[in-house]
Amino acid sequence: MSVHSAAIEWLRGEERFVDNRYSRRHAVAFDGGANWRLSSWPESVRVPFSDPSAVDPEELFVASLASCHMLWFLSIAAKAGSCVDSYRDAAEGRMADGGGRGRANGDGNGHAAAALPFFG
């Protein structure tokens, strides 16, 4: 079994917090050393309480799935003896409204295009 970790840090600062007027900006440090700024999606929490320039968790989830899909595809192509010159994916995830019940259903669609020259 492999273990993967991410350290999340959020600081209140001078904001009151109890009136729901606080920044959703936070930081994540990954076990490999990468540090990213994250925030809520600006359409769910308005600016200035969210940061449109930061990555939101939903984007990160879509990117994670797209990255796994690409790595899986590349491994299959390599094992089959196919040479892949490039890979581009414009992944998109859709989250349905949970109807006020705090529940959401995901419907992600990714599209991949890869150059696959075959040899032999």
C-alpha cells in the first residue's frame, strides 16, 4: 500500500469568522515539496472571501482524475510498443446541485487526443 499526504493550512487573520465573512484562501503542501494556493470556487463563495487566482478543490479533483487517466493511457501505449509523442486532455467535471441536502453528484467528461505512431 502506498501513502500520499497533503498538509492543509488556513489562518483566520483579523476576520471575525462567526459572521461567515472570512477568507477561504488556504495553502496545501504536498509530500513531494510542491506548495499550492487553494480557495473556494468564486461562484460558490464571492470575492473577496474566495480567491479566483487560486485552485479550487473541484478543479484539483478534475485534474487528479485527468492525470490518472493520462498516466494509465501512457502505460498501456508503452506496454503495447506504441510511441506517444504528446497527450492533451481538456477535462471537465460537472457537479450537480444537491438540492440543499449537502449532496452532489459528479459527472466528469474528459477528452484525450494523443499522437500514436506505430512502429513495426
